[in-house]
Amino acid sequence: MAIEHCFPASSIDILHKIDFFSQKWGILLPEGNRLKLENHRVRLVDWVRQNISAMRREALGDPF
């Protein structure tokens, strides 16, 4: 069996899949691990938002 045409088109697709699966499968974890996973997921989402904002500012020519 071969995996064909399953590669993500961009890095944001990978981050979206990570977020999707952590929400979907996180409910199966014990409470302590679920909270840790949710904390990591929130940190990842915040990091992505900050970097997207920075990239947009750079594209517009605003250094700050």
C-alpha cells in the first residue's frame, strides 16, 4: 500500500491538522493529560496568530 498525494500543500495545513486532531482525540485522554494538551494547543494557536500578524505587517511594509 502506498500513500499518494497526501502531502500538505503548505505549513499552515500541517498546523491546522495538528489543531484539528488535538481537539478531536484530546477528549479521550485522562483529565490531567487533556489539560496539558489543551494548554499546548492554545500556545500553538497564539504563536501562529502572532506570526501571521508579523508576516502581514512585513508585507505591508510596517516594521513595527
